[in-house]
Amino acid sequence: MATLTVMIPAYNEEKNLRDAVASVLNAVSIDEISDYEIFIFDDCSTDSTGDIADEIAGANSKIKVFHNEENMGFGYNYSKGLNLATMEYYCLFPGDNENEAESFKDILTNIGKADMILSYTANREVRKFKRRVISRFYNWAINYIFTMNMKYYNGINIYPVSILRKVEIDTFGFAFNAEIIVRLVKRGYSYIEVPTLVKPAAKSSALTLKNIFSVIGTIARLAYEMNVRRKI
């Protein structure tokens, strides 16, 4: 049995946050999880996300809420949650509740089978065409640059906290997941890839010029470190 810290980033997710937390609570009820904690990061939302998060936490002592005074991004919230984690394993569950609850439960049943449990979207056809194209190119580019063969880099991934805290996460942008995976795979840690299902999403907050440039910068820096400085 394992213990798990789940970090839920939420920016203007007043319509989805309750269901996202319910999905997590349903998943951590499986026999493989003996204890858990949930961190909700209200990333300076301008709607009622923060109030809803406080209400949810008030009903469950295992849920804690952190309110950012400015919008910090996925990577910052992920790193902050990791620093605060008190359980054995750590993962992120998006506050938009895009991921199917049963799929998250399936991912958790694989804890202990490898150092890293990496999920990939098995039903990409439910997403908009533009997002699918950008996602496939992103995945191909990282695999090509770092001679990898991963199915996906932005899924719900589960890591032992003891291993994850040894990784240099140098970005607050959307490429933090890829940075973690590349570094750990290159260091020889084992992994398994688990299929997961997502719900149709109207819009992705990742597809902005700011985030795209951030991702490009992160991948370029990581490639320089590994291919020029030979630093993993």
C-alpha cells in the first residue's frame, strides 16, 4: 500500500473544481492507497474558485488550500506542492476535471510497478484538431531532440517524492513535465505508460503565445544542458 499527495492547480475553475476534487477522492479510495493529502492551488483566480476551494477544504481535513497572490503557472504550483508533500508519492490532477475519474483510478493501481507511472491520452480524437496537431508535434520534437520514445509528456504522472525531489525543475511553464521525464529516463529510472481517457475540452489554457515561447525556451535550455554541457 502507498500514500499519495495530489496537487490540484486551479485557475478560474469554479465550474469544475468540485468535480475534480470528487474525482480524486473517488480514486484514492482504492485499496492500494493507505493515506492521502490533497493540495488545491488557487492560482490567483478572478472568479469564485478560491471560495469554493476553501469550502471544500473546510469539510475535509486532508485537503489544504493555497492562494497565490499572482498567477504563477503550473510549474510553480507543482514545485511548491512537491516541497510541501508529506506522502510517499506525488502527482498532479488538473482542476478542469478533464480526466475521467475511473482512468485516474486505473493509473493509481499501477503504483509500485515502476519508478514512474506515466499516463498518455488514449482518446485524443475528442480534442480539437488544432490541439491534437500541436500536441503531436510537441511530443515528436521532444522524442527527436532527446532520442526518446515516449507516448506523451503531459499526462497524470506519478513519482516517488524521494526521487522527484532530486530533479532540477527549472521552469514554471507547461514544459515542467517533459523536463522531469527526460531527466529521470536519462538517469535510468524505470517507467510504465498507462492509457487514460479524457473528456472533450472546449479550450486549453496551454495554447497561448506566452506558454508556447516558455516551452520552446525550456526545451532549448534542456537540450543545451544535455547535449553540450552533458549534464543530466
